[in-house]
Amino acid sequence: MAVATEQRIDPTLVRSQPFGWHESEDINSQVNVGRIERWMSLIAGGVLAAYAIKRRTAGGGMAALAAGELMYRGATGHCHLYQALGVNHAEGHAFERGTGVIADRGSDTRRRLGGRRGIHVEESVTVNRPIAEVYRFWRDFENLPRFMRHLESVAIREEGVSHWAAKGPAGTRVEWDARIINDVENKVIGWQSLDGSTVATAGSVNFAETSHGTAVRVHLQYNPPAGKLGSTIAWLLGEEPGLQIREDLRRFKALLETGEIPTTEGQPSGRTARTRR
Amino acid sequence: MKAVCWERTHHVAVEDVPDPSILNPRDAIVRITSTAICGSDLHLYDGFIPTMQAGDILGHEFMGEVVEVGTGVSNLQKGDRVIVPFPIACGRCFFCTHDLWSCCDNSNPNAALAEKLYGFSGAGLFGYSHMMGGYAGGQAQYARVPYADVGPFKVPATLTDEQVLFLTDIFPTGYMAAENCDLTGGETIAVWGCGPVGQFAIRSAFLLGAKRVIAIDTVPERLQMAVDGGAETLDSLHDDVFERLKDLTGGLGPDACIDAVGMEAHGAKADYWYDKAKTMTFMATDRASALRQAINSCRKGGVVSVPGVYGGFVDKVPLGAAFNKGLKLRMGQTHVHKYLPRLLQHIEKGDIDPSFVVTHTVSLDSAPEMYRTFRDKKDGCIKVVMKPH
């Protein structure tokens, strides 16, 4: 919680985000946000919302509004700001489905990951286990810290609501509450942080049966706010958020398929010998 | 414990390091009774494989006695005598369950590194660079063996270490190379390289029904060992390999060609010097004269099978020849686990005694000297076995 006490929000950041939740008559016809970006919007929205909760001030309120928009954008694929600016990041990205690894590498992604538009990550992995088992394992959010390295714990509070704690730099910690907003058995789980929680974030995971097992597609979304909290979030995600989530999913797969996560940490080498002497 | 550590190119040292411990439930610790230096260790020694770090423990051909098992291992007990396959395989992923053990999806903790170079990562390997998992190897007194419930293979007390040790790598590697030639009986096979893998490829080709094997090398004692295995031989320093192979096959070319040399081929021809120059200037990483010759010499519609290790990029591969002759190219790290039961049977029945390949048996302390001797093919060196205890 050390982090959450002295953040500031960059007013230009807040202004640059459209505020509030808006009704959309036909969401499907108005998808103008890229796939990866949608995911990031969700998380960023969550991060921002968490910030807002912590600071019950005018700035916090603005952040909460921005958070709402981000999560809306992530969930629906429609961004009012993009619409206003005539930006469409959804076009030409049909190939990204299930191949977030490749899609993440482009300079376009780097541009999108920076600045104010939030961070989206989409990654996929195929797990050689029955879909019901894979779904159940993820659905129990308390399992997530076993393979998501930046998470310290997830505690189930009440039906559909969970408390998340992530590690920050230098022993700091970020916490937020999230609730499940979408849950179809063996198909999809979606969650987002509660309105007004310190961190505005959202995510979803889709499950599909394939000839090679269960394909798992994860979207995560967040928007790094300015100030210390923002840098904490950036630190959590690393320079390449896609890479980190890819590693998380690799551990997820290993855990389900083999019951453990491969490691060499703690094994001997000539280096340990030297440091001992 | 004592362990052979890679320090830098052309420099290995025996160091005193901490003993290994169980890190995961499916681990076991093996007290090593015999461990070998592999030809592919020379690629590390010569600095051809990236992502080695000073202090890395080498070795991927080892066997011994189980001294400790993790909570997830129920099929092994203290005291079991086992050989350990060089690819680390989980036994549960799509690839392991399809007998593609060296393509295991879960065993490389540094898969992201390998993906950068190869698109996807293969299995983690013992003692074979961080890109391949960064696992401590078996040229040591003890080793930690992950997924011990699927990897280590119990061997009968009636067989000596030297008879079963090579089941960890070079015997199955030579065998898979021959199996990849799609033998149905009566074929003529050419084998480039009469090192240990080449020797096992020769003998495996006969086991699988080949009528003739023509072995190619430059080192007299290796050619002699090939003759002992039933092969005809060519000396690539003095023979025109392509013309001689044509002569020996009635103008047809061999039915299948095995490149048991890999990325550090030697040769006297222009293409060798071309490769040498390119690798020295970092414009290519691998030298491939054996592969080129194999592709050119193979009969139309034949198979080129590659057990020799390649790590990076090769220039001037005659893909046009391969394409227009309709060749099949087969390669890859060996799916050791797949071959163990049948190869152990061959040994038990007396079809083959793999100990023929051993020329040097030494203690672990001799490792630095033996790496040099083996690399320089001095002193008749073909296979080195080390006894760590």
C-alpha cells in the first residue's frame, strides 16, 4: 500500500481520456480499438480506478471516469476518443487472433504501448488438458499468483469479488478489488476492478477446444497513470508487457500439464562456487 | 562435489561446486558412476553455441545411482541404477505424448531465449547452454534430474556402464539417423563422419536392414572402426567423394545419406574455406561441407538424414539440388526416450555391444586435457568416458 499514498495524476492525461460510460447502439459495428489495445484498456482502466478509489478527491474522480472509459473500451472494442479522432486500430489486425506473440513485436505496438492510450496485451497458449480442467483452474483466481509472477496474492472475498495484491518495486505493493463481469463455463471469464479501486484493470480469458488440447487466449488491459503509481505499473509490466504475460502463460501451461514449473534456480554451477569462496 | 565447468571458449575446468538438490517434486538426484564427453560438447568447447556462461556445468551423457527422489516420483527408489536421456522431457505435453520427446514444450525454463532464435523452443537439455534451459550437466559427481518419473531408465545389473551409457545419447542418435532413412531392406547408405554417432549410425543402419554402408571420414582409426562395423570407407581428403559414391552405387548414388558431422565440418575444398571465412567474420555460424556433399551425392528421391548438430545459420545449402532430386530431409535432436526400450533389448540380446566405441577411460580431473585430446582427435581418441567417483 506504500505506493498508493502519494501518487499524482497528470491532468493532461485525465483530460485526454473521454469521461464516463456511454451507451452505444450497436457495439459490433463500432469496434475501432485493436485487439491487444482492448485488453490493455481493461487493465489500465482497472489500475486507474484503483487509484481513484484511494484518492477520494476531484482528481480521483476524474481518474475513475477515465478508468471507466478504458474498461468500456476494452470490453466493447469501442473507444469514443478514437471515434472522435477517426482512429481505428481494429482494422487490419484480424491476423492477430491467437498470435499476440507476433503481433506484439511491431513498432505499431510499441507506439500503442507508450503514452496515454493504455497497455493491451493479448497472448495465447495451448494446454494439453481437458477444457473443463483448464477453465476451473483459472476460474479459481487464488491460483493466479502460482503462475503470474507479479501477483502476490488473490483472495476471494465474496461471490464474484476478489482482492488482488501485486508486487511493486523495492518491496512496495499495489492492491485492488475486482469482480467477475463475465463467466461462461468452459468458454470465457472476464473481470474488472471495482469502480473506485486503487488500480483500474481488467482482463478476460477465452477457452476453446482444439485438436491439441485447450487453447487459452488472455487479454489484459491497463493504463499507466502518471506519477508513482504509473511507474509502479510500468515496473510490474516490464518493458515488454506481452513478454511477461507470455511467460506467465508458459508457467500456467507447465503447471497444468506437469504439476510443476520448470526451474534451474538453486542448482549448482561454477559461479556459486566462486561466490562461496 | 566436483564438476566440469565451461569457463570460456577452449577452456573447461574441474571446479568444486555445491551438491545439487531437489528443486521440484518430480526431481531426482543421481550419483554419477559414468559420464561421457560428446562430440556436441565440442561445439560448446569451440564456442559455437550461444548463451553459455562461465561456470556452467557441462555434460549430457551420464548414468548412475538414484540417491534421492522428490515427492512426485514414485517409480524410482534410492539405489536404482539408471541411465538419463540427454533431452529433458515432461512426458505430458502434446509433443511428449506424440513421441517427440526432444520437442518437449515444458522443460526449457528459458524457452523465450530459444524462441528468439528458432521461433519455438525444443526441450531443455542437460549442460547445453542457457538457451537450451541452462540445466547443470552430468560431467559431475551428482546431477539433478527433472521429470525423473519419465526420464531415467532403469538398466539391468548384468550390463556394464560402458554397455548402457551410450543409450543416453549417441546410440539412439545414430539409430534415429538410420531410422530416418526409411529403410525397408537392401539399401545402400552413406555416412559422413565416423565419430561416435557415425559409428552407431553405421551399425544401426545394418540393424534396420541396410545392405551396404559407405562411411566417409579422414581419420584412419575412425575409418578402421567403421570397417570393423561392416562399412566400406572413403577418405574424403584423398577421394573425390561424389565420384566414388557414384562408382560404388552403379552410378545411382546412395539411397540415403547421413550427415553425422554437423556444424563444424572440416574439408579441403573451397566451400570449407568459404564457411570458415564466413563464420570467422560472424556472417554465418555453421560450417556445412558434409551437409552439402550429402545433398549432392544422394540419389534422386532419397533421404538426407542429419543427426549432426546445427545451431544457427548455414550458407550455400544446395536447396536446388535437394528440391529437384525430390529429396527428403530429416533431422532433429534425438527423441531418446522413444528408442530406449528397443535399443536396450538389442544390447541384451547381444546384437550390439556399444562399449566398442570407448577409447579412453579417465577420472573427472582429466576433463580439461581430454576435451583437447578429443577435439584434436589425438591419441586415437574416439570416445572418452569419465569416472567421477
